[in-house]
Amino acid sequence: MAQLKAISPCSSTNLALHPPKRGSLLYNGKVFCPRKLSSIPELAARTSELHGHAIATISNSGNIVKSHKNQVIQAILQSEREISITGATKVRGLRGQLDKVVLAYSGGLDTSVIVPWLRENYGCEVVCFTADVGQGIKELEGLEKKAKASGASQLVVKDLREEFVRDYVFPCLRAGAVYERKYLLGTSMARPVIAKAMVDVAREVGADAVSHGCTGKGNDQVRFELTFFALNPKLNVVAPWREWDITGREDAIEYAKRHNVPVPVTKKSIYSRDRNLWHLSHEGDILEDPACEPKKDMYMLTVDPEDAPSVPEYVEIGVDSGLPFSVNGRRLSPASLLAELNKIGGRHGIGRVDMVENRLVGMKSRGVYETPGGTILFTAVRELESLTIDRETMQVKDLLSLKYAELVYAGRWFDPLRESMDAFMEKITESTTGSVRLKLYKGCVTVAGLRSPYSMYRPDISSFEDSPIYDQADAAGFIRLYGLPTKVRAMLKRGI
């Protein structure tokens, strides 16, 4: 047992009242403090040494403070060696061993409950982190008050909208990344930028762990944690949904009440939604049955195509090296450009997708996505490539696009393979520059015009008129050579 050096309780500089820390317990004649701060080991002090009932807590400085009969004794742990805690209940994983945790925080019921749960089970300080990726101002209102009411020491909010669109959305757009034919990867692209910011915040505040509220059935847990692994493998990761006994909303509300956490009184949406500047996703309720058509009032970003204007709207997108930069002649920042197209596309019912997809963890799930601006941009870049990329290159790009989308969906944004593929995409789209005029009408996007200074389309070659560059008589020799394998097979079958 480490020795404790007592300091006179009459000293004015050391006289302070420290309330007992949640998680401290008295067991078999010993006081246990399961928390470990930096190099301060876990403490088990015999109550006989404290001359009666006592409570031991750890101050912010890491010192051990013992209170006895209205006296305060501040003791400094002399030994750095680990102390065996006999009789203490063993806990799973890292519980009781963390100092400070950065929590991905939304202000909803789940993340509000996670704050006291982390403090109770890991004895740690909780720093809440919220990323603004374009989910809307309403979701950011009052977050600091909620976080501190739940027990967090502070809330850190970062505006990641420009970084999200510029460094994550646009590379996927340039790569033509679509998961399983339909999904434009809205949530998949947002998770790595949020997780990267969490790693940065953990470094800034000196945290030794990060935490998220993703369930053990979904893709997001993989996306968050693979980013943590890639950017700081030393960080501990806490995923409460894989550890706690809370099984549903009622359990969470009861836990919140027991720990004096304000419970949202607003009616919970029947859908599980995720929103950012690129898209809005819907899951749950009737959508869990693929035979059910989505309800009309479920959609939030797009009007029903049946109710869209009966007059089409034309929009022109400027593209430079595979990346959009302007709308109707106005040069805009990445985030502003996408926000503008969301408005335009939304009023015409553009970008609705209803699909059953294969989750990374093995199960199938149904989701409905609204991606109005993204659908417009994806169409614009893809159509412009028809002018600027040759057949063989386009075929290779299409093959790699599938793998690129799969990597992003699986949370492998910082994988060397994706980064290498990105270099390929950047190179082959150098000539994808020009403008695309699109027609928007009742949920449909169609091309109304293409222009590029690097267009490989030549009217003088493609025209039915005679051309000095292309002699139609040359086609005869080409066909004979190209069709030679077909001709040989036919000769073998007939014994010729």
C-alpha cells in the first residue's frame, strides 16, 4: 500500500472541501476511487488509516483529498506503482481508466445520456464536440446549455461546411462514386470529416479518448473508428451502444431522469434521419417494410414531383477539372454552391432515391435519400465527361468508381488505396472543364447543352458529310481486322 503524506489541515492554502466523486465507493473497509488520472494509479486506502468513515476523491490537480469529521486532509500519493484493488468489481474494457473523453454530440436523447454514462463508468471529464456540416441552424441551437446540463465540461463547435464539401464531397463527385447504383454517399462522406475534427479536438484539449453514439448494427461506427485508427491510433475509443444496458428510448429516458439530465419534451420523429449539406436520409417506421411506399409528408428538402412547377427551369453549371465552381455564371464557394443548388433542385423535386442497400456489417437496410443539389452536380460532371474523356479511360474510371464508392461507404477514407485512386481521378479529369446546361422538370434532370474547350467531339469528323480526316472507305479494312476472331470461330464450326 502506498504511503500517504498528510498535510496540516490548518493550512489556509490547502483547506478546501471536495465533494465525493461519483463512482467512489466504500467496500470491505476500503475506499475505492476507480478513476485514473495521467500517471496517478488507482487508490485503495484502508479506512482505519483515516480513523473512521472517510471519502477519498481526486482533485483537478491529481492530488488525493480525504475528508474526515469536517476536517480536510490533502494527501499526495508517494508511489507511482500500480496498487492492487482487492475486492473491487472488475469491469469491461477501459472503464475507470480514462481521463478526458471527446464525445460526438448532437444534443439528442442518446448523446445527452452518454455524457453522464461516461462520467459514471469511466470517471472521466467529458468534452462534447459538434460539427456543423450543414445540418441546419435549429439542430445547433441551445447545444452548449444542454451539454453542460448533462454534465459536460465544455462544448466545442466547429464549422466544417466548406471543408466537408471541398475536401470530401467534391473528390467523390469527381470520381463519380455511387454506392450500389443509387446512393450518393451523403452520410458516408460526412463521418470522416467529423471524426478527423474529433481527433484534432482531442489533441487540443488533451483528451485520451473519443466516443460516439453509433449503434452496433450500423455503418457509422466503422466510419468513425477507422478514422480514429488512421489519424491517432493511441486514442481510446468508447462506443456506449456496444457496452451499456440501455436497450431503447424508455430506458434512456429513465437513465436521464436518474442522473438529472434534461429530457427533450418534443415528440420524437418516427424516422431516423441524418442531414448535412449534401443530403437528408430517412430510415425506420414504415420504411422498414420495402413493400410500403414512403409517405408524402416524410420528405423535407424536396417537393413532391407531382406538385413541382409545371414550367421547367434551366440551370448552368461551370466545371473546372472535374469540379464545379459556378451556378448560372456566379462563382461560389463549394458550400455556397451546393446550398444554392439544394434550393433550386428542391423546388423541382430533384434527387429522391428509395433503395435497399447492403450495409457493411452484413445486413440489408432500406433508406430514402434526398440529394437535390448533389444529383444536379453529379449529372453535370458525368455528362461533361462524355465530351472530354475517351472510351478506354472512361471504362477504367467507371470500374474504379465502384471501388472508390465502396471504400468511402466502408469508412476507409484515409486508406492509401482511396488516396491513390483519387490521384488517378484528378489526373484523368484535368480536361473535364466547361459548362453544362441542365433542364429541371418534375423530378427529372436532363441535359440541355454541353460546352468544353477540350471537347473530343468534332462535328467535322462526326458529320455524315465527307471529311478529309475520316475516309469512310477505311472502315472496310477495320471491320475485317476487328471481326477476324468472329470469322475464324464460324469457320471452325463449319469445318471450313
